[in-house]
Amino acid sequence: MRSVFYVEDDFVAGLLEQYFVGNGNNTLFLKRSPNGNLPQDIDASSIDLFLAQSEDPENLLGILETARQRYRKVPMLVLTSHADRVPEKYKSFAHIVSLPELLESNFRWHIRLAKTMRLVETVKKHFEAAESVLILLQDDPDPDAIASGLALRQVLGRNKQTAPLGSYGRVTRPENIAMVKLLEIEIETVTMNTIKNFERIAVVDLQPPHLANPPKEIDLVIDHHPEQFNYKSHIKDIRPSYGATSTILVEYLSCTNSSIGTRLATALLYGIKSDTFALSREVNEWDVQAFSYLYPLANQNLMRRIERPELPPAALDALSTALKNRRVIDKVAFVNLGRVERDDLIPQMADFSLSFEGIEWAVVSGLYGSNYVISVRVLKEAFGQIGSAGGHASMAKAIIPVSQFERNWDIDPRNIRQMDRKVQQLFLRALHSGR
């Protein structure tokens, strides 16, 4: 693959040649050509970037029109001071930046946006004619998913009536509850029947196999987790090298020149921060770029309130039970809270249990309704076959119908003690097999 540059200014040509050729890129420089004529013998399939630089608006438009017809799927980066004279039909697929802006920022960031522009163009065209769009999140939405959903809605130019955020479950973690409350975010509860009412469905921050009931028809998947291939979607944007899906959506917003308000900036910043442990886990340069861009736009006071949510009075009872019903094996703290009135108390106690010296893993469980709910670090291998499990390796959740204990292990669902012992056995076996 190689880049093709049409550059009129010798100074700019020198800078580009020093940057690209100096980094080992296969680059073809074209000379100034009147009326936007480009060589006919360039194979579009072998080009990964087309860059055009001109301060002559008429000549630039000729170049762009030729490039639009000849390199329809090639990412395009345009350097000019006359962005206001470039028609909208070119702005939908070409990333336009002035030379001073380019020199004052990260050159690689603008190349990244040029490559994302083509995908954003495809996404917008696919959704523009639909009357209703569902942006589907995890069964227990986390900050990265919620923020990504909000951003995608803005990219599509829609509102909460024409593109609601939806989930089969509900938000349960205290920080996430605080986030949707403080930022006034609405998430609809959907079912397999209600999603049939939407013309288009987009899935963000996860891939369909992780949903309790994956839709049969999916139009778009945007995710940063490792790609899975056992599903179909009209459009996929899977980037496993990214630390957060919110970072991808920051690129989408930048490509559409969308203004990012305080509410959305706060959501996106918290999405990146929570998924990357404040940029300390699985990040790339684009996560850092997005974080730096969002930080001055976000409301830091709201961020602090989200990160330190108020605990309900029931948490005191749960804490008392946790301290009484604890068992430590191989640096794993096993705690059962018995029957709880709120299932969000279970992950709260899991976080609390990890704060003790010598504890490396926390497995906190409780009965909520007809389910045995577990909050733990890395448990899909142990529980994924009998219930639903998901989340990052640092914190995950499993929900097992109590009837499954009798069906799988002949354990009376009323015998919480035996259920706890089976959970401990499964978890330790999975933990030791991975060492």
C-alpha cells in the first residue's frame, strides 16, 4: 500500500516527504496539474491515503472531483485555508484542515480522521432514511457504552425520540446509576418484541453474541473488544487496539464537525477513564488524544460526584452480612449477602472486599428475585455456560437462575450454603486452570 499526494507548495511537499518517506512509507508525490488532472495509471486499490494541498480553490475543487470519481473508497486529507469554499459534497468524505492547524496538532491524528471519514460517511448514509433507530447497549450498561450511545445519536443527527438508547436489562452499578441520573440520560428497557418496531439497530461497546437475545438483523456494530466472527452486521467498526469505544466515537464526532457539549464531553471522558483505569490499561495514542481533547470540555465536579456515589442505607445491612459471611481461600474473598433488596449492592460489596490487604480476587454473591447474582473478577470460564456473563476482566457479573443449581448439580435452590460452595469450587477451578 502507498499514499498519493497532490501538493502545490514546495515547503509543504518538503515537510510531508520528510515525515512520510523518513518513516519508511511508500509515497507518490504528484506535481501541480491544471484543471485537476490526475494520472490515469494509479490503481485505487493500492492506495491507503490521498492527500491534496492547494491554496487555489478552483484547482482544488478539480482535484477533489477527480479524486471523488476515481478513488471513491480511499481516505482523503485536504490541506487548504479555503475550507469555506469547499462544497458540502466533498466535506462528507474528505477531512479538511489548514496548514497552521496541522502544524499545531498531531499530524497522525488528522490522518486517522481522514481514514475514519469514509466509514462515518457509510454509516450516515445507511441510517439517514430510517424513521426509527435503536442504539442497543449491554444488558447492564456501563459508562463507555452509555457515552458511546449518546455520541452515536449525535453523529446520526437524531434525538432520544428517533434514536433511543436501549437495553434488555438495567443499570445496576452505583457509579453508572449516578452517571445516568446526574447527566439526565434515559435508557429504555427493550424486549425481543419491541425491537421489531425499529427500522435500524446499532450495537455499541459490545458484539451481539454477548447479548442475552441478539437481534436477527443488525445494521452497525462499534466496539473495541476483540472481534468475534459468529454474527453478521451490515457495517462493523471493531478496533481491539483501542482502550474504549468512546474514543472511536470522539473520532466520529470530529469527522462530522459536531460540537461536543459539556454533558456529552463528561460522559465520554468518564467512559474512557472507567474503561482504561484512567489511561493505565490497554490504551493507544488515540485514547490519550481523545482524553486530552475532552478534559477541558467536561464538568469535573460532576465527574467526582459520579465516581463517588452516595450509598443507600441498605448498604449498611449488606456490609454487616458481608463481614459475617466471608471466606478467604488462596487470596480470594468469597462473600454471600443472602437475599438482597437491590442487586447493585452486590458489586458495591465486591469493590469493598478488594480493599483489604492480601485479597486479590473478590467473589460476592446474593439472591435477587429468582436469580443467584455474582460480582467477581474474571468468571466467564466458570459460569458462562449456565447463565449470562460479561464485562471486563477486572470486574464481571454472572446471573444464574437458582433453578439451574438443581438442574446442573442436584442442589436444592433453598440451600444457599451448598450453592455458595459450588460457586467457590467452580471459581477456584477456573482460576487455577488459568495459571
